[in-house]
Amino acid sequence: MRVLLADDQAWLRSAVRLLLEQEPDIEVVGEAGEANVLLSLVGAAAPDLLLLDWELPGTLSGARGECILNRLHHCCPNVSVIVLSGRPESGTHALDAGADYFVSKADPPEALLAAVLNVRRSRTSLRVD
């Protein structure tokens, strides 16, 4: 499964990359620290999964996370999205906006890994061989 990381905190992207590199069949195909970079990268990287910081900075107008999800669903309707945020109250908004999963940045790494593996499992079960 191809994963794209989008968070403005480089240390967090690095930690998530390290976590995911331990898993078979998961490849991190790119990283973005702001919304404009993410939107230009997502088409070229063709990820199966996007890990998206709900408060990702950039020059997009409106609510950042909701605006980004809206654009992603138009340009890449098949990409799964796990939203990350340091604000647990953002979870409801993220899920209502179309995220597949929400993980708080305060949760242990196992919570993020479980969400990623659930996405991988669901994508694998949808694949027709």
C-alpha cells in the first residue's frame, strides 16, 4: 500500500515513516509539509492512503482540513484518508467531512498503526484478483 504523509511537523512525519517502514507491503511515497505541496504531490505520487494533519498549513482558503478533503475527493476519489490532529474534538468534523479514520496525535503509535492496517485490510478485500 502506498502512503503519503502530510504534516507540517517534520519530526512527526519522520516518526510515522519509521513506524510504517516496519510493516510489510507499506511504502511511504512522499511527504508534504503544507497544503499546496500536498495537492501538487498527491496526483504524482498516486497514494492509496493519505495521513493528513487536520491543521495542515497552506494558502487554501476556508477550513484547512475540510477544504483539503474536498479537493482530494474530487481529484483522487479512491484515496483513503486518515486524519491526524492534536485536537481530539476535531475528530467528528474530520469524519463528517469524509475522512475514513481519525487518530489523535496524543494517542499511542499503535492507534495509528491499527487505523493504517484497517485501511490496508479493507483495500485488500475490495481488490478483485
